[in-house]
Amino acid sequence: MESLLVIDDEAGICRTIQNILQSDTLRVLTALTAGEGLRILREEMPHVVLLDIRLGKQSGLDLFQQVHEIDPKALVIYITGHGTTDTAIEAMKVGAFDYLVKPLDFDQLQQVVDQALKIGRLMHTAAAIDDTSSTDETSDRLVGNGPSMQSICKQIGRIAPQDVNVLILGESGTGKELVARALYQHSRRNQAAFLAINCAAIPETLLESELFGHEKGAFTGADRKRIGKFEQCHHGTLFLDEVGDMPLATQAKILRLLQDGQFQRVGGNETFSVDVRIVAATNQNLEAMIEDGRFRRDLYYRLRGVTLHLPALRERLDDIPELAHYFLFRFNRQLGTAVQSISQDALDRLQSYRWPGNIRELQSVIRESLIVSTGPTLLPEFLSIELQNDPLADTETTATIVNVNQDAWRALGDFVEHAMTDQKADVYRRVLLHFDRLVISHAMKISEGLQSRAAEILGLSRPTLRAKIRASIPESPPVGPS
């Protein structure tokens, strides 16, 4: 029988996890202290360890090394009630299998544990072969404890210690440079330089000089020798932002550097060797640019040693309250304002907006709102005009989506049948979208158009309800009897 060890100083958590996970094929062991946990680990050698990051005065991060000294193959899943992005990164960096935040989502816990046990079996079973022949409000930091942000932090923790180039993809304003800095800060190159250059902000004629440097007299105005970013970043990390705007000639020179570790300054013949890790970022579709001949395919594959996709802010609505308060406290100090909180109505308005400018736009909105606000609480009327006019921001909207009657419910089966036979590949999404339309419309009718009441009936947050309303509006009319 396989075994799993839970080390957590909360007896209730230990009991709950034991009740949920223990089965005929899995024995769940528990320990309330680090010492007891290490003793059980030595005696039972479980394949998987669920480890609380805070064990009284001892850190679970520090305990990780002792666990691996006893059993290097043990897979550690961290659990904590004090989740921060830095903690997630550190947990993954030391080699944790995964990281879960309390209150635990038990479906997610079961899924992660099952995956860990499967990998543990493979690690402990020899492969058969035929015999035939890795908080501070005044500073920039990654903010958010929603699933999307936690996934990004886990990926940073895994990628940062690996000396590979990274390509960060995402819309403008999603925090690509912050992620690049996090990769650097948690890498083995963090004692050397980190420099950033925006390839779209520098004229084509000067970009090569910025990157590679130039010799005196290389071009008009080059009255002295210049050391470029690559030389300055020797043994460090260079962040190439908006790499999709880089000219083809410069792309060719960077490709040579990535292939050989060598380059020449503009106007020079001497060859220099450098050791630089490149983190590149873009909001453009590089694959489409390759097809159009605007980006080199060989450079693309050199840059994307690992790819990170950053979600848009509209895809992580649950993080908006934390982000808004982070900017509130940060700008309070910078501006000398004294706003202490954000009203729930203002948070609802923030979470109902579409945020085309992503986090950068939210940051601007909070800063502007603090300047014009009066009193200790940030109210909806202090928010910018864009948020005031957002059509779905009003929590009292009375609009319903479709007129739901008995025929509409009876037609649901016909809709599913039609969707299954029309040869399109997105049946599941379309059926769920249609079902959402019916259920949400019915809830809105019962609640007389009050979104807050409809959300309560459905067991959804108001931002989630609004997001589903937006997604449902374009849906085609129901298929079946009218």
C-alpha cells in the first residue's frame, strides 16, 4: 500500500486531509511537528509529503532539505494559509512538486496528489529494458493569489534556476517585465547584471549600438567607443522587451550571439565572447510574423527555450481586489494621500470592467482616483469616466438575456444533439455557454434583474456572473421548438 505524509501544525487540517485522501490503496500519515514528521519519514518512507510552509517557529522551506536528505525521491507538495507570490516562487525553486493555498480546494488537492503518486511510482520502479540488444508596497512585485497567478509563480520557480532563455508572451500591461525580473532574482545569475531594453522604443539605426556597442567613428556621431548591453550583462540577464519589433538585420546578429556566444561591436572587427541569459517578451504573434517574413524562425526557436503565457487582467478578475489595494497603499505613500480602503461598490465596479490596458491601466486608475478622492474610503464616484460608463458595472441592471420558458428548457436536449452533429470542434464550450444563458437568465428573472441577488442564488461572485453574462450575450438563439 502506498503512503502519504501530512506535516501540518493544525490538527484539523491533518484530520480533514486524512479523511479525504485515505483509501484502500493509500495510507495517510500525519505529524503536527517537524521532528515528528522527519521520524515518520525515516520509518515509513512515503512517496509524497504534504508540508505546511509555517510549522510554528520552523519554516517548511527550511525543512525541505532535511526531507530530501532522508529520501531524495520524496515529492513535496507545499500547503499554506499565507500564500504570497514570493513564497510560491521559493517553494518551486527549492524543488517542490507543487504548491497549494489554504483554504484547500479538495478536488485540486486530490488531482495534485494523484499526479504526484503516479510520478512517485515511476521514480521508485526500475525501467524494464529488453535484453535483446528545479513585501513591500513601495516596490514592484507580482501580486495575486488566483489560479492563473499561482500557476505563473510556480512556472517561474521551476524555470528560474534553469539556465535557459525564456520567451514571455502576453498583452501590453500584463507585467512581462516584472516576470522577467522575478526570473532573474530567483536565478543563479542574480549576483550579476540585469538590464532591460525596449526594442520598440529605440530607432533601428541605434538599436544595434545599444545592444552590441560601437567603435569610435563607426557612424556619424560615434565620437567615442561604447560598450553595449550584451557586454554589460556578461554572466547576467538581458531582458529584450517587444522583441517582435526588432529589425531583421539585428535579429541575425542576435542569432549568431545565441549560437556562438560571440559578437562584434558596430564598426569593429574584434570578436568578443559573452555569457548572457536572454529573457524576451512580446505582445505580438511571432508565429504569424514568421509566416509574413518579419521574424526569423531560427531566432524564434532560440529565444523560446521555455515559453511563459501571461493572462490578461480580464482573465484573473479574482486578483483585482488584491491588486487594487496593493496600488492603493503604494500610491498613498508616493502621493501623500491617506485613503485607507476601497468600498465594495468600487471593487465591484473595478471587477466588472474589461481592462483593455490590463494591470498598467488599473494602476493608472487607482493613482488618478486617489488624487481626486476625499475621505478615507475610495468610492465609485472617484473612479475614472471609463469605469463609470461600463454598461455591465451597474449591479442593479434589469436586463435579462433570453426569455426562458419551458420550451427553452425542453429545447436544450435538441441544442446538444445539434451541436454534436454539426462537425464543429468546440461542442463542450458551446453547450456550456448555452446552458449558462438559460440558468443565468432564469436567475435574473427570479431576482427581478438584481445581479447581486442572482449571484447569491447561483453561488457565484458578482464578477464571475458578469463575465458569464458577457460571454453569453453573443450566443445564437436556442435550437428547437419556439
